[in-house]
Amino acid sequence: MPDFTWETQSPLRKALVVGRHGAGTGAAGVTLREVRDIALVQVMARRGQAAATAKAAKKLFGVEPPTSPKAVTAKTATLIWSGADQFLAFAPHSGDEFYAKLADTFAGIASLSDQSDGRCALHISGPRARDAMAKFCALDLHDTVFPVGAAASTAIDHTNASVWRSADEAGEAVYNLLVFTSFSDSLWHMIADAALEYGLDAGHVSAVQ
Amino acid sequence: MRIACPFCGERDSSEFSYLGDASPKRPNFAVDSPNSPAEIEDAVFDYVYLRANVAGDMREYWYHGGGCRSWLIAERNTVTHEFKSVTAAPGAGAALAGQAGE
Amino acid sequence: MSGYTETQPLGRTATADGRASPDRSSAANQSHRLANGGLIDRQAPLQFSFDGKSMSGFAGDTLASALVANGVKLVARSFKYHRPRGIMTAGSEEPSALVEMRTGARKEANTRATTQELYDGLVASSQNRWPSLRRDFMAVNSLLSPIFVAGFYYKTFMWPAKFWEKLYEPAIRRAAGLGETAHLPDPDHYDKAWAHCDVLVVGSGATGLSAALAAGRAGARVILCEEDSHIGGRLLSDGGEIDGMPALDWLRRVTDELASLPNVRIMARTAVFGVYDGGDFGALERVNDHVPQPAEHQVRQRLWRIATRRSVVGAGAIERPIVFPGNDRPGVMMAAAVRTYINRFAAMPGKRIAVFTNNDDGWRTVEAVVRAGGEIAAVIDPRGKVPAAYRALADRSGLRVLPGQVVDVKGGVDGVRSITVATGSSTQNIDTDCLAASGGWNPNVALSSFHRGRPTWREDIAAFVPGVSPPGMIMAGAANGDLSLDACLRTGHAAGAMAAAETGAKGKSGNAAKAADEAFAIQPLWQVKAKGKAFVDFQHDVTASDVTLAQREGFESVEHLKRYTTLGMATDQGKNSNVTGLAIMADARGRSIAETGTTIYRPPYAPVAIGALAGHHRDQNFHAWRLTPSHHWAAERGAVFVDTGLWKRAQWFPLAGETDWLQSVKREVLAVRNGVGFCDVSTLGKVDVRGADAGTFLDRVYINGFSKLAVGKARYGLMLREDGIVMDDGTTSRLAEDHYLTTTTTAKAGPVTQHLEFCRQVLWPELDVQLSSATDQWAQFSIAGPRTRDLLINLVDPSEDVSNEGFPFMGVREVMLRGGMKARLFRISFSGEMAFEIAVPARYGEAMARNIMKAGEPFGVVPYGTEALGVMRIEKGHVAGPELNGMTTASDLGLGGMASKKKDFIGRIMAGREALMAPDRQVVVGIKPVDKARRLRSGAHVVPKGAIPGPETDQGYLTSVCFSPVLDHWIALALVERGRERIGEIVRICDPLRNEDYEAEICSPVFYDPEGGRQRA
Ligand SMILES: [Zn+2]
């Protein structure tokens, strides 16, 4: 019997060419990262169970899930609003463990859908991140409108994406994107093209520390 | 044009798709309905096909498919394209609505 | 905000102080360049060429100003008559000086010389002439002008109609026209981007700057757009004094303050071309039109979509020509343009300039010429009196002032030589090489009128002013009819402050700047009635007599006038001709201008390149694409891909030596039928349907029932639209009591999801159902063929039972694979063979493909593509997209028996309508050719044997065709009238598109294994 091994592959394994691209040679205006090894579960409250779902989430994560377009960061996961009565729980990949824990917590009060492989996670940062994003994202990302913790479900190049803003260690804006896996090759090319005139630093990181 | 989704806030109109008049109510007929077949067919026919061609304010279904995937009911002026209000369809946000109602 | 665009409030004004140029040599060649002044950089000489002739200019020049400085008068030939034309204006309204810019793939026709910034090495040429600008053979058109009058297309080329395409149109196109396109792909990149603000200010003259400052100081987020490369508008040309300082100093102060405000963004070289519903604006930024070609990775132009809450439009006013014979000769210029060339560009358009004006503003040009040391040949003012403010000037300079009208302009290709002026009954000739004319000013009402707003007539300034503007838009300054500098400063400031306050800005706007309130008086003069060709629309060669002819022939409404004469329909959209044209029409009809009204204004205000509208989306980026989880694996095996919707799917996998697609597909099909093959089917839409009422929900959506489906089972389902027509099909599996997994066809995944959400949120909010798309989560493969079970035994953990008893047809469950991978296994078949679909999380898609190859290696497993998939489904008689064509019912497809009689479902009642139940409907059948060597093609029509093909005899068409490797001939599925009653009948197949006509037999649509034993083995 042959050996069966199960390597994972990134949907960006062709599109993502690690390194410095585009204009200039110094610090890139835009830093683009694929975030690999993610776990992602869509949590949809059942009819009449919004409060119970929030309570259960609070118990599990220590924070209430957002009820408006926001992202809340807890110790073990980030909870991102993704529509009425639903949110995405985003965490480092841990085999089946994360999903199993959620299934246990929300049994009977919320429906879950595992999206760990259904979405591709990206980080966009750098001094020209917003200029590049203005080319493919119709959201107003101004500091006063889309501060740290703001989130949105929006359309990028005619496909759905979740966007939320966090900050890096230096406090600079990081725009987090979740896009459908099958679109990620196409969107990566588009985002990279948008960034080339500002200089692009492309790479990937793992969600698992 | 931007449309104010009650859940997401103002968004570019390209995120939304339009279905049409929100006033016709879908008739429900069970398979053993006591109504006559002609009566049933007329009612459903009207629901499927009969639409007023309104020049002015109209209640319409819009779908925020490029955003939160909620079905919305918008009051829009078909002449000026002005949106007077946008509210959620009854089942958008059912977890909350259900809770309040039950 | 920073770094958005290079903003040059004043350019490098090294010589604004009058310091002499160090580069005498290049200036020396510029015969019409003034020694001092202007906002050009004499330290930065630039070489350029026009029609192959090398010339020089300075940084800060436009191509037009450099040509003026070099004494070039003739720059173009006109559209219809090929008349020699020069530069008329100094702005974006230019109708005449259109040139071809650059060469090769970057060649761009119809570029306005007046907006093209000069750069070193610029290459431009004139257009619409042959063989040269000076000797243009097509100028003979001018002699034929009687046939080129208004409506000549309609009158002349009516008959015979067939001559149009072959004879008339090519001939006309050769003779009449503008520039020629490059006929090569544009090598440059274009961009689209969104911008957001509270207050958008359009125009950066005194009005726009005041508005931006007031709104910016108040704290609003402001975007200020200026189409020119320099901020300042008419201040750059007219100077004057503001707040007790020279206007240019004030301008510098204001731009510095605006630049210091982080909430203000200044976008130069950005023309706002339209306002759309809800206060969204379109603007075109010419990012790199001022350099020979964009630097690597830089874009040429960027299209902005600006979302704003309020807008202040300070777009100024456009000077209008007077219509008189010869008013199109090179050297006849707008009076304010002459001022611009002198003051801003230090270029004197003539050695002896005559001014013809019916309003006070024209006198400012007289003043500018005198101040710059130029010579005034005469001032012709039909009002008969020198305006009070200019009397001293007239006396001091000994001006020759004539109270009359210009009735003729004489000259040749080199431009004006003399003008004829009539005063009362006497005429006199005056030698001049430049005639500056002003018929008054038209407020730029375009943006105000794009929502069908109708401008209103204001008698005191003899011009249209904005009517009802789009919501949130404030018109201010000259664009609103407030023509004086002080009024611009005042109304701009007020508009900016008001707009900011309305968006909730709380800061203080400060006070408006002040200027002396100069008088503006005008006495309308639209047309000098004298013999000779007098132009209204210079770009489309529409004359005053064309307008009066249109009136005589009954085309009196302004909309008819426009279409009949093509007035205002050229690339300049009649910016300086529309109002004049309708004034002449009003006169001809004996009506007032107000009664005559304007045509509807529509965007774009300025031409927008298609490239800018497309942005990133061209060539391979024309639309987004989706890749399957095994895409790169398949690509590495040499798969040929096909676009199905946005997806790229492997169509077949050619092996070495295979030269023809059919060869590969046959091999793949036979490999599956005789052994085992596998195919990536991840593209099928997958929707997780969950909740306590998930079963009830599906019962209402599908024509068949799902609430009683056992956990661990799959079922084929069909859903209808409300009108009874089939919407989509697919299998649904019950994974748990409250969890179904529904599949849709690849094409319909989006629309079906939207439909299901509608049902859930609008129709049945009382049901507890949650939906989410799982399409991208799973890498799913169909493994099919008689050796499938053998392959699976190698693949699954030995503890898993995949025997027919342990895993029966239509069973579903989670299994463990060797190597410790969990997978979902579905026993469903599309090919008619024993088959399973296996799904693992998408990140394992390539590993799955490799492991299937490994497990199936002993059995000769092959990967197969969509083509083989399609062949096998046609052989099996399974319907797909071509049969689910939006016109067929369940019973048309032979699936009527699936409909439940025990429950209501969407489409049930409408599907029962008489016409949808009619016995003569076209239904799905099989078709095989009588001549087995005959190739079938989809789309061919079915008519009865012996019938003459035609609409009356048409009975259907072939929907899906393939070569069946199993049967060794072509087969088809078809929709045929009463088809099921006609099995065995020979019919005639006609394909008029391919000229094919042959006989075929109607047969059962199931060509392969009709008993279905193989898939249940
Ligand atoms: Zn929404």
C-alpha cells in the first residue's frame, strides 16, 4: 500500500512571489501578506437565539460578538461581524479543535459553517495601503470612518470580502481581508497591481505562532 | 450612488441588486386548498406578473448580496432615484426579531 | 493627506519677477514670446516638434502656448470643410486646435493643444489633412459645401440604402473626420479609484479656492479638483488685487494654507466630468499625460469615483464667440484666451491685435495687450461707447475705437491678414494678424444640469445660469452668473461654509476675501449678419446658415436643431457653441432665448478614454477568475482550461502524442467507462442549510421532498421559479438532523443562493433556517468507473466499508482516509458509472488529487476534464445548462414525476398552467444521425422529414451534442415537439448557419445503461 501524505497548499502558491516588487527600491509603500494556517468559523444565531449566542460567545471568548460592523479581538480569536445575527470567528489553525469547541459551545443556539478553507486571509499595510485599496475597495477607509476595530462585508471586484482594521505593533493601520479561496489568485493579482506604483513587499505569514 | 443598508451603513450601489416591487404578497395555497383552481391560479398569476409601473415613490426589494446578504425593503423615488428609507426584510436579522416577538 | 498628486499651485515662477532669461537662444527662436513675465520657467527650456518641425518652449507652457510663442497660427483642418484652423481658446473648451499626440502605440487623436502640457521631446502632428496641413487636398470639400449643409446625410444618401455601407459611408469617413487612432493596443496602464469627502469643490479659481478654504477651515473633509496642471483658474490669467495684495500673492497664500490643512486634498490635472445619482462624481486625473510616457509601474490616467455629501461647483464661465464671416480663421481668438497667453504664458498671439467685444470684459484684453507692450490695431465695440473704466486707457494709448461690427476676416492658411469693419453704412479694412473676440460669458452650468436641471436665462448678463441643481450641489461664482472677482470670492466662501456646516463641520470658516467689484456690462450680439461662412460650432463645422436652414425646414426645437445640424455633438460637446446656436435659432423663430431653452446636458463634460473606464480590467484581467483547488496540479499536468463563468476548469488532459481534443476526450471517457477516472467538481455550488426547519424549508423550495430524507442519504432535487419554469437542479445530502448540504449547478450558485435567501428572509421569516456558502471550503472530486471501489479501498482507512452493502447508492458519510485525513464521501453519479464524490478541505485539494492518482495507479486511473464529463452526462441523458434554459418545465425535462403532490412548493401553481402542460411542448429526447459518420452540432433545428425548414415547420433544436466513444458515433440531446411520442421517427436536421441538412432518428435520451445497473453496482 502506498504512503498517503496530506500536505496543505496555499491557493496563492503561484500568484504570491515573495519579495519586493514595483516602483522604487527603498521601503515599499504597500506590504501585502497572505496569512496561512487559519481557522475560520461562521456562527449564525438561530431564530430567537441572538442573546443566547452572544452569551455563549462571551463565555467561550471572554468578549461579546459584535452586533454591528466591527471586529473584536479576544485572547483566542477575533470575532468579526459578517451580517445580521452572525459573525466570523477567526483563529490560528488547530486541526479540528477550534471547530469542535465552537460546535460544543453553540449547540442548539447557533448554526456553524466551517470556512477555514473557504477563505483566504490577507493583510495590507504600509504608508500607501489606503491608496492602493482605494483602487479596488469602495469603502471609505478614512481614520474617522474606519478606525481600528471597524469591519465591513463588502464587494471587491464583484466578489464578497470581509474587511477589518487592526494595528501593528507601531500602531500603523493593518487592513485585514478575507476573500473567497477560489477568487484569491485573481484578487492577489489585482491587489498587487494596485500596489506596484507605490512599491510592493509581498510575502506570507502563519497565523500559528 | 450609495444605498444605506440598515446593517452595514452606506455602500456603493454596485453591492446591491434589485428585485422589484415589494408590495405584492405571495399567496399561500396548500395542496388541499378549498379555493377553486381558477381562483388560485389568478392570485398566483397576479403575484408573479402584475406590477404597477410607478413614477414616484415605490417600495422595492433590494438584496445586499455584495455585503451582508440581507434582503432589504427600500422606499425609492423611481423618478429621482432618491432613497427615502431602507429597512430590513422581516427575516433579515431573524435571531433578534424572533427574540423580540416571541 | 499627502502624496496623492503632484500639486503645483504656481509652477516654478522663477521669472514671474521679470528676471531676464539666461537661455536667450531658445527664447530667441520664439518669435512671439515676451521678454518678461508669465508663469513659465525660463530656466527650463523644452524642445518639441509639431508636424516634424522642431521648436522650443518652456516648462509651464501648454502645447498651444508654445505654438503661440513660436508664431504658429495654423494647427488643424476642420471636420467637414477642411478649413484651416488655429488656436481659439486657452482651455478645455477648445474646439479647433485638436492634434495627434505621440506616435506608435501611444498615438492619441483629438488632443486639445490647449490642455496638453508641454514636455521635452513632445511630438505632435496635425490631423484630418492630406498630404500636409498647408496643402490639404480635401479642402476641396469647402467648394462642395452646398452638399455638406445641415441634414445632408439625411437628404443626400437616402437611396439606394445598400450603397451606404460600401460607398457613401467610407467616402464620407475619408473626407470628413478628426484624428486617427493608433490601431495598436495601448501599452499604458490606467486605474480606477474611489475617493470620499464631505465637500467636493470643483474648480480652483477665486470661487473654488474660497469655498475650499471656508469648508476646510471649518473642518470638513474637502477634495478640490482642478482640471489644469496649476491651481488658480482665471487668477493665473487675469491677475488683479485681492485683500490688498496682488492676486498671485493671495493665491500662493491660500494654496499654502490649504496644503497645511490635513482634511483638504488638492487634486490638480483632475477634471470632474459628471455627477451621478446620490452625489457621486466622476473625475479623470491625467496622471502622466504631461510626460512622454509614464515611468515604470505608473499609470497614465486615473478615473476617480468621488463620493461626497455636498459639492460646491466653481467651474467658472466660458467665453463665447461672436458669429461673423471668417470667424474661424487662424488668428481669430477668444479675447480672454489672448489675455491668458499674454499674462500666464508670456506669449503674444499677434503683432497687431484687434479686439471685437460687446462687453466690458473684452476691454481687459485691450488693457493686457497694452500693458505687455503689444499693439492694438483697433477696438470694435458695437455698443458705441468706451466703458467708463477704460476711458483713461483709451485716451492714454490713443486707441482706435470703432462703434461697429466685424463683417469679414481676410487671410490665408497663415491666418488673419485684415478685417473689415462696418460702422453704420461705411466699411473699412484694418490690417491685423490677430482678432480677439468676445461675445460675453456663459456660466459653466454643465454639472448643475446633468440631472436634467434646466438652466434659466438671466437678461442682465445675457446668459443662462443654473436652474435646479442636483441635491447637495451649490453653484457659486462665475458658474452661477456672479462674474466679478469680488462676487466669486464672496459666493465661493459662503458656499463652502454652508456646505461644510451641512455636513456637520463645526469649525470657523473665517471671512471671505475681498476685491474691488468691477462692473460688467454687455449688449448681446450673437451674429453679425453679413455675407460669408460664419461658424457657430467650430468643431463640427456648423454655420449660422445651417441653423437658419434647420429652422426653415421645421427643425425648430433645440433638440431637433442639435440632431439635424450636429451642433454641439462633437468631442467638445458644444461648450462654446450651444448657447450661440440656440440664440440664432431663437432669433430666426422670433422667440426669446428663454423660450427657446437649452438641450439636455449629459455627462461626460470632457472626453474620457475608454482605457480609463476599463482601468485594471483589460486583457487577462478583463474579469476576475476563480481557480479550483487542484488547478495548479492540473496545469502542471498540461491540462487545457476552459472558462465556465468565472471558473477556469480543466477541459481535458492531453497526453504526449495526442494532437486532437477529441482524441484526448475519447480516451478519458473510455478510461472511465472501462476502468476509473476522476474529475475536480469543486465548482458546483454548495450551500449549507441548517436549522430546526431546514427540511421544511427545502420542501418548499424543491419540487420533491427533503424533510423525510434520512440522515446519511442524498437525493437529486429540482427547483422551479415562481413562474413554473425550472431554475436549477442538484443533489442535496442530509448530513445531520438539522444540517443539509445542497448543491447547485456551477453557473447558478450565485442566483440560487440569492433566491434561497429571499425565501428565508422575505417569504418565510418564521422558519429557523441559516444558510451559508460552502463552495470554496471543499475540494471535491468525482471518482467514476467500474474500478472506483477498488481505488477507494486503496484510499480509505481499512476500517471503512465501501462495499455496495456498506455504502449503497445515494449514501453519504464521513470517512477516514489513509494517512489520517477526514473526508466526506457521497455515492452519487453523473456519468452513469459506479461513482463517488469525495470532499476534503480545500487546502488538501492538490494532495487529494495526488493521492487519488496514487490509489488508482494499479487500475489505470486518469484525470478527466469537463469535456469528458459532458460526454458522459449526454450519453446518460442527464440534463444540464443547455436543457435548463429558462424556458423548460420539469416535465419538458422528463422529470415531471418528481413533483410532490403532498406539499406546496415554489412554482407549483404556475407550472400547472395550460400552456406549460400542453401536449405539443418541446421535450428532451435523444437524437442519433442516420448516417453514423455524420457529425452533429448543437443549435441545429429539427423539422419533420420532408418538410421545408422554416418557422412554421420548426419543431425544436439540438441542445447538447457529443461524440459518444461508447457508441462510436455522434449523439445529441434535443428539445423536440411531442418528442417522447415520436421515438424511432426519422426527422430532418437543418443547420442554416453551417449549411448542413441531414436525417436523424429520435430516440430515448438515455443512450447508455438505460437500466442504471452500472451506477448501483
Ligand atoms: Zn448590508
